[in-house]
Amino acid sequence: MEEKKPSQLTDQELLQEVKKQKSTSIINAFLIGFLIGIIFYSIIKNSLGFFTLIPLFLAYKLINNSKYNAKELENLLKERNLK
């Protein structure tokens, strides 16, 4: 299946993508907070080590995992007078 640009999405697909992105961002925020908690605990308990870097890498991947740019989707919603 071919990836569509946000400007090529239909109104329904665009609304579904925005809804999906909101729920994904909430889950990602929870996971990032949890991983940062693990990092702080690891630093306090054991100092900086290998097991501190694993949650740090996972948090980085979650932050940079968005499929479409949020601002681009918001601009398209305003442009099409949706929501």
C-alpha cells in the first residue's frame, strides 16, 4: 500500500488520521514519562550505565515516530474547514 501525502487524504481519512495521532500522542507521552522515570531511578541507584541508555534510546524513538507532521495536519483541517 502506497503512503499518501497529507494533502492527498480525503476529509474522512484526514479526520481519522488526526484522531489516531491524538490517541497515539497520549500513549507516547505516558511511555516517555515512564521511561524517563526508569532513567532517573537507574541514575540514582546505579549511576550512568548501559541499562540507562536503553530507555533513553526507546524514548528518543517514541518522540520521533510520528507519521505526519502535526502542524501540517492542523493547517489542512483549517484549510478544509473541518472541525
